Amino acid sequence: MQTNDPFKKGIYDLREEFRMVRLDTVIPLSSWLKSRPWNTAWVRWFLLYALLPLFLSRLFGARDLSQVTWAFGIYFSFTWLMVLRFFMRPENVDLRVLVKIGLFTALFGGLLVLVLDKTFLRGFVSLSDSGILPVNWIGNVFGVGLVEEAVKALPLYIFAFLPKLLYSPISFSFLGVLSGLVFGVAEGPAYSMFYEAALEGGDQVTAQLLRLISLPLLHACFGGIVGYFMGLAASHKRGSHALLALGLGLSAILHGTYNTFSGGWIGFGVAILTLLVFVSYVITGEEIAERLKGEEVTA
């Protein structure tokens, strides 16, 4: 085609190129249907994670905020659970144990925290609202961190530690991760309702996203640390109570310190520290257990 119009020449060249490309080669629908990619495991997982938020948005739409928070909280927490399971590689834990721990935390975790906060630890809870930083920290550690970590650890103690299940410390840590994620989801709706009433615009969006995505992960790490120490206590009877107290104390301090400084960069630093402590136990967990076993033998 002879023309001086660059636009017409471009259209002509493009049309000629299309004639040289077979659509059934570059868009092989028949081959795709024959290979059935939806039967591949990773494709199914990919579709699940990609489409579930869209499904939830269609299912709930603009309904009650608590329902939406529950739904998306479960989605993000299940995602974290799968990621952490992949990296932690716990042994095959009985599904019934996982279900018992998850249900116990979901049904009774918030109630137990409320009862303890209103009775035995009411004084510490009131300190967490103090404008004096050291007093506020003490209230958050003992009135919030210690209480919530003890409540999250309780189902592990009942369903794994007391029955003397022969799980490794890392597997106990994974059980703590599960309890922490469930706890984070369970408390999500109440916080979301508070954010809706107290915050506006971008502040509300930011707070909601943190509550749905990052804070359940922090709960999981706090719970995973306690779970790891409980696993050490289950494997090493000498000093078991000290190990339980150390794990609960360490997690409570990290939790309470994060709560105290959560509105600023110090809180961000504490979150980083928490993640690194948890990861360090996952990486060196077996080494610590072996070293502890050797010290127990030589003592």
C-alpha cells in the first residue's frame, strides 16, 4: 500500500501483522480447556485467595460492619496462617486439636478477658489509661498484655499441654499462632465499630486495615512465642513452670509495650522487634531445645 498518510500506513501494517499471527496459537482455548488448569492445586489456591475478597464484597456489600469485619478478618488471618505454616513447617498436628483451640479462643477468649479485666485485674486495666507513661506501661503490660496472652495460651494448655501430646516446641508455637490469629479476628468487630464512630476518612481506613491485616499477625507472634515456651516446658519437665512464666512474661512485655507506644514510631519499632523475636525462635527453635536438653542431662 502506497500512502503518505502515516496513520493509514500504520493501520495497514498492523493489519498485515495480524494476518501473520494465528489467534488459536496465542489464545489456545482448546488447549486450555483440555489441560484443565483449575484441577491444579496451586491454581485452586490462587483462585481462592484472589476471588474470596470479591465474593465477600458481593455477599455482604454494605451490610452490618461487624459481619464484614468478621469475614475479611478470617480471610486475612487464614492467609497468615497458611504463610506461617509454610515457613514454620510444624509436624502434622491433629485437626481436632486445631479445631478445639480455634473454637475455644473464638467463643471464650474475649469473654475471659472481659471477666478478668472487670474483676481481678481491674486496677491494672485502669492504669493503662493513665497519662503518666511508666504507669500507662505497667497497666498495658499487666492489664492487657498478660491477660490476653494468658487467655490465648489457655486452650493450648488444656488441649495440648495437659494431655501430654508429643508435639515439638515449634508445633506448640504454631498452635499459639492459631490461637493468636483467632483472637485477633474475634476482637476485630468491636474495634471496627469504635473506629467507625471515632475516626473519619483516611484515619478510619488506616485503622481498619491495621486491625484486619497487621494486628492479627502481631497477636499470632505474641501467641507463637508463648506457645514455643509451652512446647519447651512440655518436653523438659525440670523447670517447666519457669519456662511457662518466661514465655508468658516475654510476650506480655512485648504486647504491653506495643500497646503503650502503638500510636508512634516507637510502637512500630516494637512491632519489628516482636516479629524478629518470633522469627528467631522459629529459626533456632530446635537448637534451643537441644541445648536445653543437654543442660538438663548434665545438671
